[in-house]
Amino acid sequence: MEKYLYIALFAPLVSSMFSALFTNGAKKQFVGVVASLLIFSAFVSSSILLSNILNGGEVLHVEMMTWMKSGNLYIPFGFVVDQISVTMMMVVTLVSTIVHIYSIGYMDHDKGFNRFFAWLSAFVFSMMILVMSDNFAGLFIGWEGVGLCSWGLIGFWFHKNIATWAANEAFIMNRIADLGMLIGIFLVYWNTGSLQYHLAFPAMAHLDTSTLTMIGIFLFIGAMGKSAQFPLHTWLADAMEGPTPVSALIHAATMVTAGVYLVIRSNELYSLIPNVGLFIASLGAFVALFAASMALVNRDMKRVIAYSTLSQLGYMFAAAGLGAYWVALFHLMAHAFFKALLFLGAGNVMHAMHDELDPFKMGGLKKVMKGTWIMMTIASLALAGIFPFAGFFSKDTILEVAFSEHHMIIYGVLVFTAGLTAFYSFRLVALIFHGEERYKIFGIHPHEAYKFMLIAMSPLLILAMIAGIFQEPFFNMVEEILGAMEYHIHSHVTVWIMLVGTQLFVGLAILFAYKKYYSWGSVPDGSSAMENSFIYKLLYNQYYIPFAYKEYVMKPYNDISAIMWEIDKKVVDASVDGIANAFYLTGEKTRDMQSGNLSTMLKWMVTGLVGLLSLAAVFGIATRYSDEITTILSGLGV
Amino acid sequence: MLEHILSILIFFPALAGVMGFMINKESMRAYGVSVATIEFVLSLLLWFSFDNTVSSMQFMEQLPLIPSFGINYILGVDGISLFIVIMASLFTMIGIASLTETPNVKNMIITLLFLQMTMVGVFTALDGIVFYVFWELSLVPMLYIIGAWGGPMRIYASVKFFLYTFAGSLVMLVGMLFMAYLFYQATGRWSFALFDWYRLVLPENFQLWLFAAFFIGFAIKVPMFPFHTWLPYAHGQAPTIGSVILAAVLLKMGTYAFIRFSLPLFPDASVYFMYPVAVIAIIMIIYTAMVAYAQKDVKQVVAYSSVSHMGVIILGTFALNVEGISGSVFLMIGHGIVSGALFLLVGVIYDRRHTKLMSEFGGLAHIMPKYATIFGIMMMASVGMPLLINFVGEFLSLLGFYAQSHMLTLLAGVAIIVGAIYMLIAYKRMFFGEVTKEENKNLTDVNRRELIALVPLVIISIWLGIYPKPILEPINNSVELVVQTMHNKATTEDAKMRIPNISGVVISKTSMKEDH
């Protein structure tokens, strides 16, 4: 079994290094093919490991070699394949295999084709390190590694200023959170004496609550950065500047869920501190609503999907915060399937529309892009949580959790958000695929994507439809490790009312979206009453948060840095030069004394002599009358 | 030969330098490279013969110089100094090998060989006076390199560099003399031998004054805020090779001396001054990182980033536990490799464009992809990406200091944010975007000579980032000894508590036999 672990882990690395060999050369089709095959082999190995776990095999735990060893600190390159990590491995390798194959078509005309696969496979490798490591430091390697690859892929088209800006924003904002994570790691080490999960978590049971709370909060700050939770969320929408396959893999299915993974992995910790859990759940519910509201009015197709991702991450945190770790993990998995599908579909549309992103400029695309239309519709249904698609099972369970744990506000927010989700998803579908063919105004001739791209997407389509049937086996698998309980509301009537009510509500939201946007005719130009309302503007400008960051964080940082530099030159360095100049000046001013003129010299000699004599006289007198002086001084109170 | 390998390492380059005057100009490069390579091979030999399991000094040599004052020529190397010595010879080698067209190349190579003597001397000397002599001598070649081959303000920069550091070291010399005098008072004989001093337990108030005297000498060298302003001038004016050696090796003299002198000699004072020093380190980290961000000249960015990283090293040193000090020693190596490489990289573009202003570049990744890749790797190493060399040291340093103070570590951790800011923005300005300047359109990518210098550094950065054990283990062993010495010597309650007692470390006979 160990063999498969290493294949799953290192095949992406080999793929990345292989592709990197050709970075500077011209586009080579086989680079993409080889990379896809290697990632596929990682998928196969992960599947074997999964079947091993499902058949009751032992949890695989290997230590490859020592990484750091100093004092009492011992950090190995250790990897563990248990129920949690194998789930993540499956999600990561499956989606990335599909995205790799898809990218062969999507990046077809790009001159950075080879470089793209090098980065993409490096990302998969980092992600595998992240989910497979058996210690916090290894997790941190993956954590930073995915950040690096995300930087490289968001800024992939580095000639575009806006793309590299977004890349830097993502990296730096993640770094802010990483500091929290790092502090969390330090706390774990100094309090439990180890960074390895199997030693650290059991030791936590003996710590006092305040320490645990600190650990929990700092680790969660790290999770907030990667999973783009408020207030560190702005990078995710800007990250849409990267190529669309990147958005599908990194900013929907895998990397952004790393924060959720961290909370699930640390379930033993968070179970001990329900207050922090409640905070996480509340923040999650807030972000779900907050992000969904921004998605309502946005006119950038990819950003809408990005906000929807953000919103769904909020759902996952709500579940994880309430202690339903397995539900969060299940939603993570289901979400990865339908959201990646949605993004890849959006990629097809972008290709067809020559990188146009405004859905208002599209319309009627279902005639030319039938396959994409079906896929995106089903993905949207799954996202909205319509029975019997994947989202229904995973999202509905989250609602049940909130309900049965008696957190009615969280429950209410999440149900309401479900309606919003349905609305903005189908607003997008209606605007893109139905109605008048507004793209004709812009002289675009759309075409369907390559057939193999659609075929590559089909596994995701199937999973988005049927993933619900895995709920039961999944629960049985992770039950042992996540200490899961099934969330059942005792009264059957309540359950049915909730189910049907939610479905009706969501269905109505979909109908409303269709009604409003099905036959949209014109491209809005900002003159309508709605576009000038306060709420619209607030939402359209993302609550003015990016603006505030620019104005109140970045600008001051620039200014303060400039001031610091001035201080460095004009205060710190100037005082050093001042001291040096004092010596120079003293020399300069006193050199006249040494003019060599005999009478001047004699004059100074006499001055010196008088000075010395008077000093001697003063000291002489002072010694003689020292007792009296002391008495006088003490009398003066000195 | 092995029993005198340290003397050979010190004096071979100097001797070869003297011989160099007789070599004719055309073959000077080849001569310089061969001498530096032999020296490097010798330093590797030192490493292979080094016993990793021994934590005390190895390859010790002793020769009385002025017995009546207890001045002896004592050399030795342990895990802390070994790798800095190797790094010094590595950088001299690749520095000479990658030397660009330089006027008076003969003099330059001879100067570098002399510089190498002083560097190895500083890191192996175990006698106060011998240490001081090498410490001061190292100023001369550097003064010459900046003053003779520097930019337009070279005279100002070199004089400032010389006088500033010289003034600091004089205070340190006074401290050393006083230390020897105290030893004389205690035992009735003079000694400048470090191991004699180690055995001296000083009262706390003496420690405080002596700590301060040594501190000024070391702090200027490091350089610590607010004594750092000579550094931007020195880097700004120095030729590439000067900056590389200055950043990679010479700055480490200060941080090394803290571990070799200040900590074991004055454990109580180290604890007493821990917070103030940590505050200075944090100012270094954040303040200079912000200043680096404000720079327009890429070399100044790297120069200020050096100060910022040195702040983390100082912080790790004053963690006063094994994790922190090991981390700081490791980071000395890491910072040497990374900042040396970054200065070489800046030199690459300066040779082509004769400017270092970032506004003159932009879009270089289109034209010089290999250059952009290597720069990218080194940039990521500099911002502390895991699996690259700097992360290990930074992580351990901060982890170590966390045991002393939560809040200060949190503040120091800002290093990972501000470091990313100035580095990424600088990289974006230089490499991303469209090529706007006509002059940049026909630049050639890195050539073979530049690759000879850069590729080994990239390999080392990755290798030691993934597998730091070969050097972390000996460092760790020697640091354990230092920490145990400190714990044993500490007199105050606070110091005993803050400096951990390492069980299981046997203090082998570290002190020299009293044989005179």
C-alpha cells in the first residue's frame, strides 16, 4: 500500500518537473498529455488507497525522512492516509485529472502551454502534501506551496498588470493569515511538545481551555486566509484573472477548501472548544449570506461563481463549526464536483465569447453550445440544492444540523442564502444561454469547445448528479475518525416540512430568476433605476471593501514606507553623519592654532598654561577644604 | 595535514595572494579560480573530517604568541562556525569565477584572497586578540573593494563603512581588555583565550557593562538598527562581488560573535537585555522592510531586506534556547546563500543595463526567462517559502523565541508579511507587464559564467530546504553545548529559568588545560 501512497504523492511532482523542462520551449502537446497521465496515475493510486480504507484496511502512516530536528523539535516528512485525507486525495486527484485534460484544449493557443502544466502539477503536488502530511509543519509546507502555485497561476498571463496585481494580492493576503497559522503552530508545539497529529491532539485534552482557545483561534485565522473568509476574502474574486481551469481547480474545488480541511483535521481540538466552533459557524453563515449578496448583481460571470464558492465555503464552516465535521467534508466533496463543473463550463463560454465575461453581452448561447448549456444547468441545479442532485444531500444536511443544534439564526440565514444561491445561479444560466443573442451586437461568432473537453468534464457531470448516493457509505467510512453522529430531527413531520419548504423556496427562486432574465433583451448601460439604487451600488462595489483596503490600508502603507525612508535618511543617517561632522568641524575650526606662527603658538601655550594652573589651584583648594565643602553641600541638601 | 587544516585554510589564500603579484595579468583569473577552488575543496575536506557527534571544538591548534599577556594563537571549529567557513570559501570561489570585466582584475583577485584569509580567521579564532585582529583586518580589503571599484560615491561609502565599524570594534576591544583584566584579577594570570573566559562567572553588573561594550561592536557589524545606515551606502556603491561577500559572509561576523562571545560569557546580561534586543530586532524587521518597500533601486531593496533578515537572526539568537539559536545559525547560512545570490542576480542586470532602477525594467520575464526563473526561486527563498533554505532558519528562530514572548514573536512574525510585500512588488516591477523600454528588448539571458555562480546557489537553497539535516545536526549539537554552558553559568533566578537545562548533554572538557 505504501507504494500507492508514494505514487499518489510524487506523480504530480514528477509531472511538474517534467513539464518544467520544456518551459522555455515552444508548445508541445505531449507535455499536457504526459502531465495528465501522471496526475491520472495519482488518481488511480488514491482510488486504491480508498478501496483499501473502505475494505477495513489499516490507516497508512509512513515517515519518509526527517525534515527538521533541533532541540526537542522533531518534524519528519510523514504522511498519513486515513479516512479524512483519502477523501481529500480523491477530490484533489479527480478534479485535477479532469482539469489537466481540459486544459490541453483550453490552453491550446497559449504560448505558455508547457509552463502552465508545470505550475498546475506543482499545485497538485502541494495540495497532496497539504492533505497527506501527518504534522502541522508538513501541512504548512503544502499550505505555502499552494499559495505559491496560486500566485504563479493567477499571474499566469504576467503581461497583464491586473493579473499580476491579483496574484500579489492573493499571496500577501494569505501571508497575513499564515502568520496566524504559524503562531498557532508555535502554540501547539510549546504546549503539546509535538507537531505530529497523533501526538499533539491527544495531548490537547490535558490543556486548559484558554490555551486551547488561543490555538483554535490562531489556526482558524490561517484557515480564514486560504478559504477567503471575511475580512480576508477580497483576493478570491480578484483571483479570477487567472486562466479558468485554474479557477476551477484552485479557487473552487481544492485550495480554498484547505481551511475547511484544517478545521476538520483539527476536529479533536475544536470539539474541546465549542465557543470557538460557534464563532466559526457564525462567521461561516455570515460569509454565506454576504458573498451570495454580492453575487446577485455582479456582471462578471467568473466573479459570480467565485462569490458562490465563497458562499459555499461559508456553509462548510457553518457545518464544521457546529461540530458536524463529516457533513462539512461531504459538502466539500460534493461542492468540488459541481463547482469545478460550473467553472469549466464558464471556461467554455469564455472561449466561445473571446474572453468576454459579462453575461449581459451573451444570451441565447444554448443553440451553439448545447453540451455546455446542459452541464452548466445541471451544475447550477446541484449548487442550488435541488433533489436529487449532489447539492441537495450535502447542503440539506447542513441545514438539518443547524436546525437540530437549535441555532435558529444560523439556520434561517442558511435557508435564505439557499434561495439567493438559486437566484444568482439561474440568473447566470438564463442570461448566458437563453433569450436574445445579444453577442451579435459585438460581432462575436461563438463555437462549442472541443469534444474531448466536454468528455473530460462528463465525470464531474455524473458526480454532480449522483454524488448523493455516497452519503451513506461516506458517513460509515468517516464515522470512526470524526466521531460523527447522524443528525436526525425526531419528528418526521418537521423533517418533511423542512425539506419540502426548502425545495419550494429554492424552486421559486429559480423560477423568479428565469422569469426576470429569460428574455432579457438589452445590455444594461447603468441608466436604469435599479442600477442607481443604493443597494445595487453597494453590492456591485462589493460593499466598498476593496476600495477601503486600497484607500485605508495600501495607500497608508505606501505613505508610511516613504516616510520611514525619509526618517532613515534624514534622522538616523543624518545623526551618524552629524557625529562624524562634529569631529571634522572641530578639526577644521581648531587648525588655525597650528599655524606655525611662533607668536600665535606662544599665545596658545600661555593660554594652556594658565588654564592648567587655574585647574590645579581649584583642585588644590578643593582638596584642602574638602571637609568644609562637603558640610556646605550637605547643608544645601545635595 | 588535518591537524593544521585551519591554519592552512587561513593562510593559504593569503600566501597565494602574495604570490599573485608575480602572476601575469592574463592568467590571473585562472590562478584566482584555482586557488579559490583548492581552498573550497580544503574546506569541504574539513567538513568530511568533522565529527558530527562531537559538540565541542575540533581541529584545535594552539601556539603561544605573547605568553606574558596570555595571548595565544588558538584556532578551532565547531558546528556553529564550520558552515560559515565553508560558505566563505564557496562565495570567494564563485565570486572569482563569475567576476565580470573588471579593471585591474589582478588587484581585485588578490584583494579577495586576502579578504578570505580574514574571514576564515574570524570564524576560527578562539583567542580574543587573534579574533580582534582578523575582525579589523577584514575591513581593509572591503574598504579597498568599495573604494577602488565602487560607484560614484565610493569614497564616501567606503570611508563611512570603515570608520563606523572601526569605531564600534574599538569599544569591543576595550571590553576584551577588561575581560582579560578580570581574568587576571581572578586567577593571577592574563589570558585572552575564549575558553578561559568561559569559565569565569562574572557578577551581574560587570556582565551588563561588558555586554554593552561587546554589543556596540557587534551591533554595528550586523548591522542592527539604528547603526545600519552604513550598509545601504556600502551596498549601493560596492561592485557586485563586494556586495555579495559583504552580505553573505561579513555581516555574519556580528551575529556569530553574539553566539560565540555575548551569550556564553554573559548569560545573565543576555537575559537582562533580551527584551530590549528583541525590540530592536523587531524594529529591524518591520521598519527596514518598509524602507525596502519604498526603494526605487533594486539593489537597495536587497540591501534593506538583508537588514530585515538579520533582525530575525538576532531574534533567534536571543531566544536563548536550542531551537532558536540553531535556527539563527541556520538562517545565517540561509541568508548568506540567498542574499548572495540576489546580489549576484542584481549584478546580472546591472552589467547589461548599467542601471539598477526598477522603473527602467518591466516585462523582463518575456526577454530573460531563465533569469526570471532563478530570480523567482531566490525571491521565494527570501520570503521564506517552505522547502527552500531560509524557511528552516526563520521557522526555528521564531519558534524558539515564542518560548520567551508571545507578543514579540507575533510582531516579529510580521516579517513574513512585509517581506512578501517588498519582494513581490519589486519582482512585479522588474519582470511582469509588457516590455516598455526599447533598451530592454534585446537583452541576452543569463550566460554561462553567470550560471556557474547561480546554479550552485539554487541547488543549495533547494537541497538544504528539503534536507537540512547535514548542517542542522552539527549546528544543533554545538548549540546545545552553548545553551548548557549558559544555563550552568547563569546566576540570576530569571536567567536560570529562561535558559533551558538540556538533560543528556555532557559538558566535555571545553576549557583548555592550564599549561602555561
